[in-house]
Amino acid sequence: MSKVTGDAGEWYTLSQFAFAGVAAAKMPDNWKEYDLILDFEGRLSRVSVKTRRRTEKWSSAPWFNFDDRQNNVDIIVFVLKADTSLESWVVPFELALEHARLPSPTARDRWSRDMHLATLQSELSCFKDRWDLPTRFDKFVERPVTPDIPSHAEQLAQLKAGKR
């Protein structure tokens, strides 16, 4: 992937959040861990953007790669650019970690995770084009259940059912 493709994915993501009513800013190039910062009603979220172009070579092994050491990331956005279309998934980072392939025990980069396109299109399909995600969720992490804050599992079930 080229820097131009990566930058285009970040600017695309920034604009989509803005159209969804979420204030967003791009971080300087090579900022550690995340690419964008979001501010929705005083809640800050850090976003990592992973962009791929659908090429013949990539289509034979359609993976997005990301670093599992990104401890400060709240949301990861996967952007796929095909010839005439764009697809994107706005996924809570913790769920991306849960659904990504772990590196092999002999891998040189033990921190590198792989997200398969098929996983995004099936198990995580409810996150496709969810630019409103920051407006619908508190920080998407497991926490004790209280009457006014649904648990992580309840929030995911509500999202899948279209209730959030």
C-alpha cells in the first residue's frame, strides 16, 4: 500500500465522521498509534485507519494488517477501495482484536494481527459504514453493568438488532 492510499483512507474516514455529525481531526503524519481524534459531546475517541486497494494480488489473500500494541486506540476503521467503490467498517478496537488472526508462534512480528475481509463481511458486518458509532456508544469496553450503561455484550446485541 502506498502512502497516498493510506492518506486517502484517512481523509475519507475524516469526512465520513464529519458528515455523521462527529467532530474529527487528522493527526500529524506518523503520529504514534492513531490517525484521527474524534470529539462527540466531550467524549474523545482515537481512531486507527487501515486502507487497502482491491487488486488481483490482494484478492487472493484479502487481509488487513494492524498492530495489537495500539493500546490507546478506541476504534479501527477498515477501508477497502475497489475500482469503482469504497467499503468501510467502523469497528471498536477491542472487537477487532477478538476477531483478528493471531500471529504464528514463529512470526517475526509477534504484534501483527490480520483481519480477513470475510470476517468483516460476516461476523462484523453490522459495523459496515457505522460512521455514527461514536454517537451511539460510550467507550466500547467491558464494564460492570449499571442500569443506565449496557454491558459490552448488550451493546453489541443492540447494535446488531438495529436498536442503537
